[in-house]
Amino acid sequence: FGGDGRRGGRWGPRVASPEKGAASGMAAQRLECPVCLEVQDGQQHQCREGHVFCASCDSNLRAPRRCPECRMALGPLSQAIRCRSHEESIAALPAACSHCGVATTRGELAAHEQGCPQRPRACAAAEAGCAWSGLL
């Protein structure tokens, strides 16, 4: 009846073997905003109890502003408490360029994609009305 817990039965549900990227997937899940359920780039705000949510959702909270998790009253949006550790953790998550697929981090992705040699470009004569865009 014994076992290592991976096969289910007496010791609980079957546990998947660790895979490459599983740690970053779990890290991303912990960094999800509890309101929109997304891992948002940019500012992260927190209540005085430490519950973190993205600035985008914070700006959409109706008055009286309350923490989406514990319902504690929040001060004015202009005095929001930032959670820089969450911001840094999100920026360090792996990401891939949507144009060339190069592996980078979320914090470096925008700069890479802006200068990516495989990103589509508008025609040099776009100001004259040419609508072509593509790879050069």
C-alpha cells in the first residue's frame, strides 16, 4: 500500500513529474492579479495586509475603494502602495518574442520586440499613402 504519492490511490491524486518550466509556471500563478486573473506588467499595488493586485484593476475599483481580497479600505489611488518585489518578479519571468521567438524576460521583451529584425515594418512611403507592411 505504500508509495511515493505519484500514483494516486491511498496517498492522494497522481502528481505530475516536474517538467522544465514548471517552476516558472507556478511562479506566474502566484503573481496573478486576483481580480483579472492575469499576470500584468507594470505597477502592482497592495493593501496594508499585503494582498497584491495590478494597478489596472486598482484604478477600476469603485468608491469606496477596498482590497479585492480582504475588503480592507484602501486610501486614494494617488497614495497606492506599490509592491516592487512583485514588479521585479514579473519582469524576471521568461517570455518569447512574438516575431522571432527569441527567449528573454518580460522586462526586456518590449525593448527587444521594438528592435527585432523580424518585426513587420511599414513601407518607407507610408506617409505618402502606401499601406504595405512586412519584413524588410
